[in-house]
Amino acid sequence: MGDGIHGAMLLLRHLDARGVAQVLSRLISSEGLEPVVEELRRSAAPTDALVAGVLAVGVPELHQALAQCHQLTPGQIRTILRHGPDAETVAALFPGREADAAFSPVRPLPGASALSGPAAAEAALLDRRCPGELADAILAQYPHLAYVVRNRHQTFARVLRSVRRPLSDSQMVEVARLGLSQGALAVEDFVEEMRPASAALYALAGMCGERPLLRSAAGAALTPRLVRACGADPGAWLELLSLLPVFEGTPAQLLDAVAERRGCGDGPGEMSWPVLSSSEARPGVSAEHLSPHVAFLMAQLPDRHFAALLPQLPADMRELLARDVQMSHVGCVAESAFASGERAMLVGLARRHGITPDLIGRLVRLDDPAVNRALVVNYAVDHDTRHAIFTGVAHGPDGGRLPLDPELSELGGYAERDTMIVSGDPLLAHRALMGSPALRVLEQVDVAVAVWERGGGASLRDVPAEAFGKTVARLVAAAIEADRPDALYEARERHAAKVGRAAAQQSSRYAPEEAWSNPDWEALRAARRAVEEERMTADEAIRGIAPARHTLSALHDVAFHTYANPLDDVVSRYVHEHLDGDNRADTWAVLVQLLPEFEGTLWELLTVSSAVAS
């Protein structure tokens, strides 16, 4: 019943404390204590009601599991401390105490002096002898220490202490992941507090790329300031580009500074990247590094400002925008790219992680080598599209095959073996021949024919003769010597008849990834992407995605991101409607039993569980 308990614990966040206590007691009696403890330990973003309900049950193992949850807020930690926890629960709350005690000298018993400053307070919290009342008082005065003493990541701790020393971009990204995932930081903190601005924007842009749901929060924090500071004025953006590498303040202060200076100078002129000397730029930040930062900022502009600014940007910036721009701006970028035929923007569109099938189709029909190379390395592109690109299918009025692209040949790792066999590319053909299991004679002949049809005898010479079996190697040598592929075609017909299948068919041993991978896993991955990339609303996911366990898994991933979770209110409404009645304990017990094998939607599962329990 692991899947059932897992889903129940996610939905349990939406009940009040009394409901949580009732349901937990029932699940422990029906499913056992161990699975409930395990799921509670890794529960996502526990609510205050969940914490209070767990404490009300009065089972020490539950308290210890709750204390191990890494997303507890300072207020929730104080609630646990005031409840009078046992030694095991306190140890779980402050895992750093054990390591600290092993290397610290003998110190006086923590007392009121611990409240004299953050350093003394942290030392007291890390002391095993610190009374619960003192720990409560410390966290009330210095709430950020709840994260510092529970997390051994020193960069994360240093930022939370507000020590304003410069951090590298990679360190800022680590801080972003840890702080946002643990609820210690919000998007507003990156805009209002983090410095320097270039590192803060780099980290925030990286997180928005990983978690598209974060983009709306970033837009709310940045868009008003961007409109006031830069709008669609290329001169203001040039000012921003000039300031960013040397500015030591926060992103908010940077935009305010640009707004104050807007209108000064000799006018907008031609927009280009500023050339900075090493003495001007902050160590570790070059002008080349600024492009993604500014692209991220431009993506937060309202539609009309963005559309007005886009034609005035340099080519490299347009490519970045095409790749990273928010979904709301994709239409504007795509129409501009296709109308102008500008390769940089088209390549940027092909690199988008959230690319749609319609856009993929439009890009493939361009038959542009650079665009095709960008498409084949994009995980959102399916096998059939990659197959068409690697085999050189032309989409012009004359059809035929595209010329060989040596750079595309180097990307053979993205091609399935069935694609390599018929690609007609000597390098890919060689990879197919050298793979395991060994190709059958007919498949080797197919390789040779495909290479000949695409590049003639000259291309077939580029495939090492020893890669073929002896029989096919003799046929290939004869075809090259005669400069005619007749022998290859005859051999293909002869061997196709022997195996009883059409010559054009390929062995099922080399089916594409979509065929051999786990269909249930593929459906789960699609559900997660649909929710995280905002292709479906919470209502659509709850009523449209089946089975229900996939919906819960997608919602679970989002629930961990407390900084950007617009789905909670919708999920809460469904929970209260179906799972929060007078017979809630029985309803949840039914839910746990049904969930692992239920093939309907989550809405159907909630409805059935409620009906069965009543």
C-alpha cells in the first residue's frame, strides 16, 4: 500500500489538525505504523495543521518522522519544541548537533547570553544541552537559524546570515535550490536582497528554467520595475547592460538605478553588448555571461513592450529569447523568426524545452541544418521527428533527401539504431554496424543501400569494409567497383524473401525508445511535464489525467516548491469536497486501498472513495 499512503499523505496537507489526527490514527490501524512514518518523513511542505495533527496523535515515532522533514518552517519547529519532544525528536530537529559536539571544546551551559547575537544563538542551538525553552526563544528572535543549524551547506548558511561577500554564479544557484526548496527564501528575496545583481539574476533564471511554475512569481516581482526602468527603450536596456557586470547591489537596486538614469546620455543608438575591461568587470563575471541574465529580464516584459523591443535586439540576444522566453511570448517570437527567416531565432526556438508539436513541425519543414541539429538534441522532440532529420527527409516541393551534414553526424548518440540503419550517413551507418547485437545480413544490406542512395559510391567507401560481414562486404566491394548498386538491390530482395518480410521493414529489435520504455513511466513523465510546464491547469489535471497516481505524483513534485505552487488552492477544494466529511476516516482508508490499482482520474477516485465509505 506504499503508493496509497504516499498519495494520502500528500492530500492530508489540506485537512485541519483534527482531521489530520483522525485520518492518521485510522491509517495506522489499517495499514500499520511503518509506512505512515516513512511517508511523513519525506512529506512535501507540511502545513501548520498537519504539524499540529501529528503532534495530537501522540505517537513518538510520528513525532520523530515529522522532525526529520526538511521543509519545516521556523514556526513549526517552535511548535514541536513547545510540545515537549523526547530526546530522539530533538535530535532529529537539529541534526547538526551530533557533528558539532564531536569537535567543539567544553563550553558553558547555554543561557540567556545566547540571545545576544546570531553567532551566540547558533552556538547555543548546536549544543545538545540547550533547553527547549531557550531554543524556542532563539528561533523567535533569529528565525533564519532554523535553516542554518538544520542544513550543513555552508554557502546556504552564509547567505541566510546575510553576510554580503561576493558569491560565484554556481554558488548562487545552489543557494537558490536549497533556499527555495526548503522555504527559507522567496523570489522576492532574490530581487530585493541578493547581491550582486548578476549572480542573483543568474540563479533566479536557472531556477525558472528548471521550474516553469516559478516564472509567474518572478514576473510579479520584476515586471513593474522593468517597465518603469527599461520598457521597450533599447537605450535603457543598453544602460542596464553596461551597469550589470559592475553593479554590486541587488536586482531591485539595479533597476531603480537604471530608471533614475533613463533619458540621460546621447540617445539609444545601436544596441550591442558593452565591451568591458577586466578592471571594470566584477571578478568571475564577463560580458558574455550577461546575455542570459538580460534575456531572462526581457522575458518578464509585458507583451506589447516585448514585441516593440524584439526587432531592435542583437542576433545573439534574439536567439536566447527564442529559447528561454515565457510561453506567453513564444507566438510573438515565432512569428518574427519565421517572417524574417533569421537563423539565430529559429535555432533558439528549436532549443526550447517546452516546444510544442506544431512548432516542431514548422521548424522541421524549413530543412535548415542548424535548426535540425538543435531539434535532435531537444528531449521534447519525438523519435519520428529525429528519424526524419537523421535520414535526411526533405520537405520541399521536390522531396528527395537532404545533403549530408557532418555536424549532424556527430550527434549520432541521439539516434536510435533503426534510424542509423537507414540514415544513409556513413558515420551513423558505421555505428549501426558496430553495435550489439550484430545486424542480420538483410539489415547490413539495408545499411549499404541507404548510404548509396544518399551519397553514392563515394559515401559507401567511407564505411569501413570490415564493419560489414564477409558476404555483404563482397557485395559492397563489387558495387563500388562497378559503380552500380544493382547487386545490393538484388541481395536485399533475395534476403527479404527468405525472412518473409518487406525489404523496407526494420527489425523490431531496434524499436525506438517510445516502444521499449515502460509505458506507465512515459505516461507519468508526461503528466509531470504537463503540470510543471503549465500545459494543464490543476482542474484539468485532476479531471483529465489517468491514472490518479500519476496526477498525485505530478502534484507532489509541485508541492515541494512552496515558492511557486498555484495548485494548492484547487487541490484543497477537491479534498474538502470529497474527503472531509463526517466519515472522513473511512473515506481515507478506502482511498488508500483503491489508489495503487485505480485507473481512472483523481476526481473519479475521490468520488468513488467518498461513495464507498458512505
